[in-house]
Amino acid sequence: MDFTHLARNVASAERARARMLRTGFSISGHRLWAEEEDLICRLFHPDYFALYQILNGRSRIAIQARCRKLGLVKPRQSWEWPARQKLRKLYPEASKEIICREFPGVDWRNIQAAARYYGYHRKKKPYKITGVPALDQFRCRCYDVNWTMRDADEEAGTKRYFQTRGYRTKSPNFRAISRGVLALGGHLEVKWNE
């Protein structure tokens, strides 16, 4: 096995490093960071405006990148394939606490933003129980067939009864509930206790 090309590359890299230290510039022509600049970054870190004024030869992005490299900034969450798959499995049904435990150091808003970016959605919560059995069964059926209360109002022709919580009155409107049940393809019936 011939290692001459590898040895040639190692020698070339060492020559490039020596030239960078001698000139103070990288191969691409950027100025290298000095110890004084690193000290200034450590002293003034959260105040990027002051850092930009003091290090006026550096761009804002370069200053932010240097602070991140020095460990002054919390590392960013990498949303590569394994993290995305974990988020895809957990996000629809897991609780907020479980998801935050799986991604330590990441704020809930950032997790939500990543989920929105990749098209993951939380599963819709079931409708609240009202205490009226006929209405509760109707609302459960709407949830099962993925209808909103607006859809139920439109299909049943009940104006805004289900949307505006008209069922919260002391006596529910069984005519509207019956029309909603018929729109879903069912029928309302009464059962008497023996």
C-alpha cells in the first residue's frame, strides 16, 4: 500500500498552517482571531452591539460564530434525521413534558417551530363533555369522523348552535342535536329505564 500521497497532503497542510500563523490570514483570506479578540468576546458576550462596535473589522455573523465556537452561546439543536424521526413519533400524542425531556436544552417554542417546519401536527384534543348524553355522543362521533363544530353546523343547518356553545344553556336544543345526528347518518332515540 502506497502512502506517499497521504504524506504529501500532510506536509502541504502543515505548510498551510505555518503560513496562516506567519501572515495572520486564513487560506481564503480571512483574518485569524487573536487572543485579544477572544478576550473581548468573553468580556462583552451578551451585548452584541458593543462587540460589533469594538470589533468593527468583524461582521456580526463572524462575531456570533466566534462566540458560539468559544462556548459562550448555548449550542443549537441539530434537526438531522434521528432527531426529526424522534420528533415525528412523539409530537402528535406525547405530552409537552415528555417531548421537552427527550430534547434537553431546547425551548418548547423551538420544538414547535421545528415541528411546523417539517409538517408535524399535534393530534386534536377530544371535545369536552357537556353532561348531556345525546350531545356528548354526537360530539364524540364528530371527533371520530374529524368534523369540527363548524362542519356540524353547516351540515345540520343549525346556524351557529354548536360553534357558539348554544348547548351550554340550561335546556339543550334537542331539535338541533337531532339534526346534527341525522347529518352524521344516525338517529336519536329514547330509552326508558325498567
